[in-house]
Amino acid sequence: MKLTLSDAPYAGAPMVVLSAGLGGAGSYWLAQLATLEAHYQVVRYDQRGTGNNPATLPDGYSMQAMAAELYQALQAEGITRFCLIGHALGALIGLQLALDYPQAVSGLVLVNGWLRLNDHTLRCFRVRERLLAAGGAEAWVQAQPLFLYPADWMAAHAPRMEAEEALALAHFQGTENLLRRLAALKNADFSRRAQEIRCPTNIICARDDLLVPWTCSADLQAAIPGSRLQVMERGAHACNVTESEDFNTLLLDGLHSMLPVLTLAQKENL
């Protein structure tokens, strides 16, 4: 698996790994890069079967496999300790990593994630699967923004919506891969083991998320010992994109509480 590593802002800077949702693309986090790279060494990646990591995924593909693939790729780069920032499916990968490789995970930031799939979210995915079956990749891609963004934000960013649609179609991960990744997401259930997670955990969600009710994040916070919940009033499922300034403030606040970073004066004295 190919990883994209930023330059470290200073020797020994903490490592953070960005993991996207069902789309799988590391580019999902573009609005966070400048903010993060000023303080941390940042790793991005396209999840297996997507983007720059093409593969035909096997039947029975699982969340455990997704976590193992990322862990092994990080180990191959000599990265043995990291904080994972995950959105939706990426948050589930983070939970799986914290359970399977606790020695490697220094912290978690879980964005619009969940313990197990909510009935409402399952309904949304069933509708999207019917669209995929009836209209193929184009129907899937055209419907996707409705589940990601607030309506007024989409209306104000019409040219961007058109460009995103064209890009998503050009890099569509394939129906079989998408369905296998979606099945892994549906089958993941952390409700019985979340209390085993001991690393510092910050949880961010948006109250107006259409796809994943914000109460799913509240359930996560209640289940993970010592975790912290931050609720954005606006931003929808892709709140890190639509309200990136507010999101980045919350993100850094949470990260700085988990990962020690050098002050500007300390950096200048290196």
C-alpha cells in the first residue's frame, strides 16, 4: 500500500495518520493539511481498492483487514507509533487499530463515526445501493453530495459540485470493491469492545449530519473510557470540508491535548 508522508515540521514531531470514509481517498483531507503539517508529520493514503492503491478486494473483506493493511504499510515505513484521525469508515478503522494494535496507537480522533451502524444510516445506504444497481456509478456519484453537505452549501458551490462529480466518476473504485467495502462497514460492531480502548480519544460530530446522526458520536463517547465529545452545530457529514476553519480549531485543540508539540520558541532553538 502506498502512503504519502509530509515533511516533519521538526525532528521528532508526532505522527498523525489521516483515514477517509467510504470514498477512501487521502485527498479528502486537503482542507486540514496546512493546519496539521505546521505541528505534526502527516500521513495520507488511499485505502486499498481505491485511488492509488488499486486492488480487487476479496469476498468477506473486513474492518480487521483494513486495519491490518494500514498497520503493515506504516510498519514498512518505520512508523511504529501514531495518532489516527478517521472520518466515518476511517473512524472505524481507527477503532479497529486501537483494539488490534494498541501499542501503536497514541490517540484517536473519530469524526462522525459510530459503534455499530445506526438504522437510519443503514436506510441511507440501502437507498444508495438501489441507486447504484439501477443507475451505476453515475447515479451513486450524483447522489453522494446529498449525504455529505448542507443544502445551502451545495447551492453556493455549484461549480465545485460539478468538478467533484467529474473527478469521482473518473476515479470510481468499481462496483464490486465499493460493495465489499460497504459490507465491511455494515458488519463492523464495536459496541462490545469499545470499553477496551485506552488511548486518548477525541470525538467530533456535526449535529446536522444527514447520514450519521450525531447521537452515534454521543454513544461512542459514552462507551470509550475518558473520551471527549465536541459537537459542531453545522457542517453535515463532511463538516471538515464545509466548515473547515471551525473543524480545524477543534481538531488542533483535541490533538494538542493528546500529543505534545514544541512551541514556536522551542522550534527556533532546534
